[in-house]
Amino acid sequence: MDPMARIEEALEAALVTAEAEGCPPTLAQALRYGVFPGGARIRPRLCLAVAWACGDDDPALADAAAASIELLHCASLIHDDLPCFDDAPIRRGKPTVHKVYGENVAVLAGDALIVLAFETLARGAAASPERLARLLPIVSGAVGSPHGIIAGQAWECEPQVELTAYHRAKTGALFAAATVAGAAAAGHDAEPWRALGERLGEAYQVADDLRDVAADAEEIGKPAGRDAELGRPSAARELGVTGAIQRFDTLVAAAVDSIPACPRANELRGLISLEGKRFLPKSLALRAA
């Protein structure tokens, strides 16, 4: 099955359990609204790509790991868009969850998706329960403190933050979880895969900073120019557009070089190189090439 089809099927199965009979109707609607339709599903696709490169001997567990990572990402977007943080009106080209369902329901929906992520991971480990013990700290560590996406959000509340540390927590943590979890779900030594996720995550955040200054709202599906407006750390502002593109290229190359030995390492290197180029906004892709 196509990786995107696997991801959407796993997410649909997870949402069906969350919105089952007895769930408050508005919460059920907000959960589905926050997950579908999704963006590029970059993180879960990365998780499945690593599992595939490592043999993918338990597809159900790989699907569950990929879905759990995407559910956590969706939860983080709902919370990130709240008035107390970015107060964003648009996400993925449509009104944000709190704009449609209210701030209180948006908070609860984000919380519920976090819980659902771990439920999904646990259910997917039926055939390989011994692997769940390795996957739980991988996924939970990417979310909480001291280095997960919650810590990344908290850095925005500090008066000063070092750009690389901020990028690694806010974005890199979940990318690292995707690569490490993909290997763990396939029964491989997981830790050597962390560098791939961290470097891709940082590259993606650099690209996101560039999109914020060089792309329009229609292309990125959310308001542009928000980093400067909110005073957020930005590679594009600190390094300039040319410097940020150079940093992006360096990170993608380092990510490809970090891929450990595995049955499909060569195929994965080609896939990562191709996917990395798609991170950049169209207006800058030719400059990077």
C-alpha cells in the first residue's frame, strides 16, 4: 500500500475510536477538523520510509508509530495557533480550530489528540509488544521536557534563545522521533537514526523560516511574515536569505550522509535528497538548486 494511504487509513482508524458514541459532538468534530485534511504528512512519511528501509517486518506497528507522530504534530498545531501563542487565524488553508470551535474546545482537542497518539501506538504493538517499551520513550521524549516540542514552544516564552536549540526542540524533536521510531518499529537499533531526523528537522525549520519571508499565504497555507511580527527566532532573519539557503543545503546533505547501514540505504538516500528539495518554497527552490 502507498505510504500516504497507510497513514490516512491509520489516522482514520484512530479518529473513529476517539469520536465513538459518548464523545461530546463538538469535541468529535474538532478532533476530525484538526487532523483532516492534513498537510504533506512529512513526519509520518519519514517514519514509514525508515521502517521500509529497515525491512518493515511489522507494518501495523510502523503505521501506528507514524500515526501517533502525526497526531502529536496536529495537537501541537492546534495549541500553537491559540490566542495565547500565535493567535493564528489560518492553518493548512482553512480557519484554525479555535476560530471554528472556540478556544476552550481547541485546548481540549489538542489534549485529546496527545492522549490518542499514545493509545494508537499501544494498540499497534499487538504483534510485537516487546517493541512498545522502546517506542514509548522515543515518542514521549519528542513531546515533553527538556527537549521535546513542548520545550520548543516554551522557548518562545523566554527573552533569549539560541536558534539551533530552538529549532531542534520546536521542530527537530518530532522529526527525530519519526526516524528513530521507524527503525524501532521495524526491530532495528534505533538510536543511530536520530541524526537523520534531527538534521532533517532543522532543515525543515530553516525552510519554514524562509517560507515565512519569501512565500505568500496561499502557498504555505497560513499567514506569512508572522516570525517578524511575533519576534520569533528565524534563520532567514539571522542568516539572511542566501545564508539560510546555504544552511538548508548543508543540513540536507548532512542528513543524507548520516543514514545508517540498512537493507535499503541507497534507495532511502535518494528519497531523502528528493524530499528535502520539496521543503523550500517554489520561489527559492531554483536558487537552492
